Amino acid sequence: MGRKGDYFTNVSVGPLFGQLLAAQFIEIWERLGRPDDFAIVEQGAHDGQFARDVLESSQKRSPEFFEALRYRIVEPFPILQERQARTLDSFR
């Protein structure tokens, strides 16, 4: 996976995909009346790169949204849980 693998995903080529979806999540949050608790649940987050991109962009674009955001990853594989934890360490 990635640029040197058999295929790559939007996340593999840079943060733009996460940034675009962060903007969309912020818009949804605003249309919902800016609730104090807004959850995003990602299943199968690989190494957490998309989550990091969304969180970084959200934090910069809208600190209020970032404060309300609860980002959850559903991941059954311990090795990927460890990778995600390392990638997202700055958001703990």
C-alpha cells in the first residue's frame, strides 16, 4: 500500500483528503447547531493517518469544533492499534 505498493488510497498521497473531510465535518456540526459532543467513528483506520489529518485540520480551522469532537477508531487488530496510538499520540 502507498506509492510504492500495489495501490494507494487518498490518504496515502497526503493530507488533502482528511482536510477536505474535516471541512465537511465542521459544516455538518454547524448545521446541527454546534452540539457540545460530536462523534466521528472510523472503522479500519490502518495507521491512523486519516484521523491525524482530520484532527490537525479541525484543530486549525475550528478550535470550537475540535473541542466538541470525539474521534473514535474501531480497530480489532492490536498491531494496528499500536500504530494508530503512535500516529495520534499528540492528540491524547
